[in-house]
Amino acid sequence: MRTEHGDQPLSVVIGAGGTGGHIYPGLALAEALRRADPRAVISFVGTERGLETRLIPEAGYRLHTVDMIPFDAALGLRRYTLPAALLRSGRQCREILRAQGAQVAVGMGGYPSAPVIVGARLAGLPSVVHESNAVPGRANRFAARLTPHLALAFDRTRSHLPTGRRVETVGMPLVGAVARLDRAALRAEARRHFEVPEHARLLVFNGGSLGATRLTEAAVDLAERWRHRPDRRLLVKTGPTALDEVRARLAGNPVARAVPYLDRMDLAYAAADLMVCRAGSATVAELATTRMPAVLVPYPHAPHDHQTHNARVLSDTGAGLLLPDAECTGERLAALVEPLLADPARLTGMAAAADPGTHADAADLLAAKVLATIRRGVPATASGPTTEPDGPRGPHRANGPHDPHDRYDPLTSDNPPLHTWRTT
């Protein structure tokens, strides 16, 4: 992949925060952009509340934080402050983009990324939105109105987006070793790493970057049921807050091990025979890419029930089983997973049914889309035609005429006028 912006180093600002499901794809994109231009200046925007405060600096990238609140109905009356918070944080992002000399802004989803797209609109810069879920979240439903450049992890997402956009299905950008994992080649090393006996079947519980109480409770119950089963092992990712309690409850149980985090997901996928997971988009993409059989337990309170839609990407093909959250108990899981662990041929069939799609190449495909957006040189209007991507912008400008009687609700309008974002 070559950049075409002369001697000027590539400068990109990526909005990603909240959970690992948005942050890790952003980091994968940053790696791909650095491969395209080793001199590239890549920085991130997030808030002070999410995992980005740890994960992004640890990866060696600069993190700018802005004042943004979630797109969450649970905020109660505070949700009415969302437009003001979005405009305030968008203006903060505009200044960040200018200070970084950014050529493009990228939003990876989640409420910390929406201000980056607003900031790009205010600064007159092009932007790209990546939607990782099968059904778009609230932040990206809004951000998609401000740019015509959309990239998707799953093709089925198209039906939930506005028309008239340059939509491309690139897959889910994956970080590092998972994208190219050969489970069979790494299996022996991975089993030694987790101290799994050769004859035992390993069931891994992965509740996402922060853990999942429902999955952890079911795992503890299942571990007690399997206490005297030398042919079974459980690895439970609890998240940091639940670790001490879970380890105390598992004390003396020879078949179960609790960890706060899985820093080497490639080893976890290679060692496991079966996984029990939430259905975040990154997890679903990793399961498909590594052809890992799984029981998927969607988080029931996800906006628009998007985790259930994510899970169906695998369950519809037979690569995974979908288990409702309310049914996720140790007893129910024992009945579900015992026949699977006892039937290697069925596990092999589930693995073969997975469709890896383009996830392994998604970071480079998304990077190519970002570079192509830069080459177009000017941001197209979100509501304007996209049949002439290299043409002029027309008479509308970000600082164009403003009618003081023109009221715009950024959360409900499908076609925000450019002059809405006029600054004084």
C-alpha cells in the first residue's frame, strides 16, 4: 500500500474508546497506517473513563481526551445535555485535529469517537466511520449522517444505514497475532502456557474486556460440577474487579483457573477446544477468523440488541450456538457443552462452518479506504450526491450563511445541514 500525499507525513486522528471492542480495531488500523507510511503521525481521541486511558498509551500512541457523555437512554434527564456535550467535545476535537495537522479523522464507534467526526466537520476535513457491529450503535448512527465514507465489519449492517454513502465492507480490523493465527501450529505451546493436560478438554470463558458477571457465575458453577473431572479444564477471564472474589471461590478446585485478562488471545484460541463468550463484534470476528467453536451469550442490554445480531453471524452458519443470557447457568451450560466436548467431529464441523471473511485483512483494507479519502482531498457533504467523489463541494461551506431560526437536533435529523456547524 502506498501513500500519495507527497513528502508530508501521513497524519490521522482516530476516535476510539470505552471498551476493547472499539479500541483494539483502532489500534489495528494504526498499525496498518504505519505500515503504509512508517513516518505516519497517529493519535487517538477518547475520554478519561474508558480502557483507552491504559490501552492506547501502552501501545505507544498519544491519547487526547475530550468531555463527552454516552449516547445512553439510561442517563435520564441528563440525556438532554447530549447535543451540547457533543458540540463542546466536537470543538475540542476540531482543535486537536488542527494541532495534529490531521488530513483525515476516523471514528471507530462508541460514544468517544463521535466528537472526532463532528470535529472533522467543523474543521472542514474528510472523515471515515467504521461500524463494527451487525446493527449500528447510537454514536455511529449519528456519525454516519456527517460523512459519506462508511466501512463495515459485517455486510448485513448495510440495511441499517442511510442511503447515499460510500459503503465498503472491510471486515473487523484485528490486532497482531490473532489475524494470522494457525491454531494447530500453536496448540502445543498454548496448552503448556495454560498448563492444560494433553488429555483434557479446555473450555474458555471470555466475557469481553471487562468480564461478564453472568458468564463468570456460570463458570464457577460449572467448575464445581467438574471438580472431579480430570479430563476437563476451565479458563475464566473475570475482568480485574471480580478476580479476587472468583479466585477465592475457586480455591482448591483443580480444574479451573481465573485470570483478570488475556493478554495473549492467540494462545487462548489455540489452547481452547470450545469458548463461551459474549457476542461483541471483535469477539465474533476473532471467532470466525480463528475458526473457534463457541457458545455465544449476547449481552441483553446492548443497544438495539446488537450482540444478538452479531451472534447470528456465526449461529446462522452453524459455527456457534446462541444461548440467551437468562439461560446461561452452570446447569444449562453443562447440558450444552458436554455433548460438544465429547464429540470432536462436531467441533470440527463447527470450525469448518465459520466464515473468516476479510477480517484478517480488514486493517489494511480500512487503511486503504482512509488513504483514498485523503486523496479525494475535500470532504463530501453527508447528504449530498456521491456519484462524483472527486468533484467540487458546491456552494455549501462549514462557515456558510446561518439562519438563526434554523433549529437542528443532531440526534434525530437524517440530513444535517452544513451550516448547522458554523462556529463564531
